[in-house]
Amino acid sequence: MLEVKSLHKVYNPGTVREMCLFEDFSLNIGEHQFVSVVGSNGSGKTSLLNILCGSIPVEGGQVLMDGEDITNQKEHVRNRRIGRIHQNPAMGTCAGMTILENLSLSDNKTKRMGLKQGTDKNRVAAYKQLLAPLGLGLEDMLNARCGSLSGGQRQALALVMATLTPVDFLILDEHTAALDPKTAETIMKLTDRVVREKNLTTIMVTHNLRYALEYGDRLLMMHKGGVVLDKQGADKQKLRIEDLLGMFNSISIECGN
Amino acid sequence: MDILSAFLTGLPATLEQGLIYAVLALGIMITYTILDFPDLTVDGSFPLGGVVTISLLLEGWHPLLALLAAALAGALAGLATGLIHVKMKVRDLFSGIIVMTALYSINLRIASGSALLNVRGTATTLFRNNPVANALPKEAANLILLVVIVLALKFLLDWFFTTRSGYLLRAVGDNDRVVTALARDKGNVKIAGLVIANSLVALSGAVFSQHLRMFEVGMGAGTLVLGLASVIIGITLFKRAQKVKQTTAVIIGSLLYKASVSLAIACGLAPGDMKLVTAALFLGILAMGRIKGKEKKHAGS
């Protein structure tokens, strides 16, 4: 369970560009929930993810993970239980290292580092088994450098890496936005399968309203640091894309766009 | 022909120096190409290695132990730079400059205030008056010993880069977000990289000093530029050859760099012009690399 309580977030405090994003913002994400978050630019979606992951500090309020206050916990410590995928496919993998080396790195996440061999040869078959169902041919190019892969391939690999060791939470930050429509569809399906298989509590920020409707069991629409729509279960299934678009437009008009 | 014969006469000495500086270049390879950190600490940690090893030889230490102690001293220098940069959030360049500046005085302290320390020719060093060196043919002894040292370090580093810690070190320079995602503190990994790099640099300074049987307080000036030149020559040359390990490329780069400098001197330049030649050569390589298309920086790093 992930929770934020009366969150305060101000950008550029004390300057002329001071901008208050969250003011007394609270949100509770239940265990094993798959939440899609939509909203216009600047509505606070990505900031929310960054706050949950500990990438940016907050001015007030609490972040709770399974009831434990993690507001001041460092990002890398939180990552013991969180897997995250970024919008930019380059961010999830090391370009200069091979697919096998990248997978081995992630596989060692929960292990002691030290001077044991980085790649466990006995795990290669298991890696291939994980990569084969992606249908991208990655299993046959384990020794290729990640920098030579396409965006879709890198994002698929990032997904496998983020969930290779047991994590409880998956944070998806517009992770299909930089991909072509067909690859985006593939990655989205893969994501859904991984989330279901591993029973992950998931927050997915997306600009794709269709994905937000089709996937996940709860939908949030954010605007100016607040939640303006929150539907789950049967209510969410009744939502149609026209409803969402209509709401989106009314928000945007309000902003003068 | 005069130029050629002058160059060939000096060739063994050139190779010896190239090998000694290859150890330095291996250290700088870690900070510059792996961590992407312009580490000026090396201008202080190279002479630090020299002064530690010479002082200990004067105390009658075994030359190998004196090398080891120098490497440890270098590790501490790297640790200082790393802590200043990571924990106190001082910019990379400044962290190195601060430690380099402090080391100048520290080196003088270790040398008990004298700017020059000498070890007598009769003393036991790596290259003289020890059973191994005595058993080798006199003209080739230095070269053989240096080749062994450099190869041993090369294989040690190659092996290290295949370990879990080695993977993590490579990852932090490649894309430090991945290291954070692995629930590891990227700052600590950077510090570890600086520690390893500066212990290699100090080791190089120690070998240099044992070779010449002296320490001189100014011997560190220009160390970074010299090492960078070697690293960049090696990497530029072998950019397309994926099979050649980076460590090999850097060692060859160091040999080529020394060879070009001694060629320039054979052409009639004075030894005092060496730094000018270094600067010109370094600029030339950088400009060439620019023209050939700068190596792509990885996104996210």
C-alpha cells in the first residue's frame, strides 16, 4: 500500500518563480491495485511519482509505504521494493553494457555485491526464457550492447529488469510515450501481464486515454495538483473515452489552452 | 637518419616510461572514461605514491611493501576527493583541485620538508639489488619487470570489471539511474571508483620513483593531462575494434604517447619543451576526435 498524506510541494520556493503544486494533497493506493493516472501537463502526475520514489523532496506531509513513514528515506533505499520505468527508454538500461550484463546487474539487486562473477552462467537459460515471450528476439542477442537496441527493445528489457527480482510496487512514468504505436501496444500488454502475474501494486502515468481506460482497475485524473476524477471497479468500466475527453477539454479550457 | 638513430637509442627508456605511465593511464581510464569525472587529484596522488615509496625505502622497507603502502596512500587521496564530491556536494573538478592542493603540502611533510629525496644506487628497489632483478639480463631487466607489472594490473582490472562490483562501477558511469534502481547508493560507487583509480595512480608514481630512485615535489605537475592523452589516444585508435579491451587500448595509448614525445625530442626539441609537446599532442588528438565525430554520449548519464 502506498499513501501520501497532506502533501505540500512547492517548486522554486522563495523566488519569483515560486509555484505551489500540492497543497494538502492526500491519496491512498491499495494493495495490488493497478492505477492509471491521466492529466494535462503540469497537473502533478510525474511530480507525484517522483515524490513516491523519493527523487524529489517535499515541503510537508508524509509518504507511507505499507503504513511505514518513508518521507525521509533515500531513493535507493525505497527502490528495494520499487521497480520504475521511465518515459525515455535509455534510462532503464546501461547503453555500454550488453543485454546479459544488464540482466545480471538487476539479478544481483538483492545480493551482496563483492567480487563474485557478475554474470551467473547458470542463469542464462532462465534469462532467455524471460526474454523469449517478448517476441522481440532479445534472447538471441544477449551479447549485444543495449545502446544498439531500438527504443521498444530497450523498454521491454527495462521492464524485465525492473521486475526481475521481487518488488512490490511498479511505477510507470509514461513508459510507452516514446514508442511507436505498435511497439507501445506490445509493451503495454507485456506490462499488464507482468503486473497480473506478480500481483504488483502499480501506478501508471499515461497520456494515452485509451490505455488508461483499458488497463488497470482504478483511474485518476489529475489537475493542478489535485484529483478531479477517481473511478474504480464497475464505475471505471462504465467510463467511456468520450467522457474522459470531454472532461479533459473542460479542464483545458478553464486553463485557457 | 640522425633523428631515427636518436629515437632508437632512446627507445628502451621510452618503452620503460610508457609502461610506467600506462599504470597511471589505467587509473585515469577509470575516472575519465568510466566515471566521467575529470579527476585532478592525480596531480597530487602521483607524487604522493612517489614520496611514500621513497620514504619507506629510506626506512629500509621491502620495495614491494613500499609499493603497496603507496597504493594505499593513493586510495586515501581518492577517498578524500570522493567524500568531498559526494557527501559535501562540491563540483567534481573542484573536489580534485582541493585534494591536489592539499597533497602538495602533505607530500612535502612526508618528505620531512625536502623537495628532493634520493635513494642510493646500492639500495634494494624493484629494479635493483633484489634476487629477481639480479637473475634477469641487465639491459632488459627493467623492461621485463615493468611488462610483468603492467600486464598483472591489466588482467587484474579486466577480471575486476567482470565481477559484481565491477559491473556496478561500469553501470554508475554509464547510467547512474540504473544503480539507484538497483537499490544501491550511486555516490558510494563513485567514491569506490575514485579510490581504485587513485591507488593505481599512486602506484604508478611509486614505480616511477623506484625506477629513478628519487622523489621530486614537482613531479606531479601535468599528470592528468599526460594520462588523459594516453587514454584518449588508445581509445580513439581502437574505437572500432570491439574485440580490443579498453585496458589494452589504454596501455598501447600510453606507449604511443611516450613514443611521440620522444620522437619530438629526437627532432631537436629540448627536454624542457616536453610539456609544450604534450599540450600540442593532446590538443591534436582532441581535435582529431572532434573531426571524426565525437563518441556518442549515452542518454541519461
